[in-house]
Amino acid sequence: MATRPISPEDHDRIAKAIRVAESKTDGEIYCVVAYASDGYFFPAAFMATLAMLVVSLAVSYGLEAWWLSIRVPHFVIAQLLAMASMLVLLWALPGLRIHLVPRRLRYQAAHANAIKQFLARNVHRTTARTGVLVFVSIAEHYAEVIADSGIDSRVGQHVWDGVVRDLTAHAGDDRLVDGFIEAIEATGAVLAEHFPVSSGDSNELDDHLVEI
């Protein structure tokens, strides 16, 4: 997914896109990008330990098949040293951890972070419940659009799935900022169709991209 840092100019582009989109709707758009949604130390350590035990079992059967023997205390010590080395490696190289975690768990962590951001950033606190969170978690290659209850009753999930599909495609090409801008424009068009701007509309959420 995206690797280039987001410059101040890119932040300005996204903020402008949000303001333009919200000028046509009573809805609110909030954008968050997370560089990772979890540290993954314990899930990675668990998966690595399972793999080590499987390898140890295979080695023990191999030694027996080749008529070789090793004292049990020595074998246990070797396992403990291998486990300790593995834990030190995972602690020293955080970027390695996520590659040991199943995709399903990575997506669960990213989705949980999206929900957390939706609530922590008060996207659910708009007057008409018309807030939308556009969320990306880079390490997990994950994107999600979360719409508040006032929008869900009128807009089907397939609409947001299309926005996410385009956003992840841009992020995969290392054009994350362009992806956010297109997602904002698409989200703004949907909101303008169902919640056109009214005379008493006020800006309830900050118009910028949050990096975490």
C-alpha cells in the first residue's frame, strides 16, 4: 500500500476536498489514516511459537528416523533458546510481526480501529446523524467507510464498497492522497443526493485528514 509520507500540501488538498464536498450537503466527512492498527506482538508470538513447535516435532521424528538421539533436557533447552531468540527478534523488528498474523486477524484489528476512530472523533455525534468516516490502515492494506445511522437508512452498503474498492486501488498504486480525494468526492456526491445542504447547516467536524 502507500509508502510516501503525506506532505502539508497533501493535507491542504484533502481539507479543500472535504470543504468542497460538504458545501453541497448537510453531511459531514471525516478522514483518518492509521499507519498500523495494532502492534501485533502477542498474535505474532503465538503464531511463531506454534510454527516452532511444529518444526520441533518434525525434527524429533527426523532424528528418530535417522537413529540419532538427543537428551531431553538438551532438546528442551534448545527449544527455549529458539523461543527466546524469536521473541527478541519480534520485539526488535516490529515490521516483521504483521507478516506472521493471519489476514483475518489483521482485518479484525483494522476494523476495530475504524470503529474506535468513528467514536473517538465524534463522527457519531452530528445533529442529524449524517457523519461519514473514511478510514485507511496502511499496514493491513485495509480501508473502510463507516456511515452513521442517519445515512445507513438511505444508502446501501454496496455504495460504500465501491468507494473502498477505488480507495484501496489508489493506495495500492502509492497514490493514497488521490484515493482520499476521490473517496471524499464520491462520498460528498452521495450525501448531496440524499442530504442536500440546507440554510441552517453548520460545520460540525474538522475538515482535515488525521494521521495516527
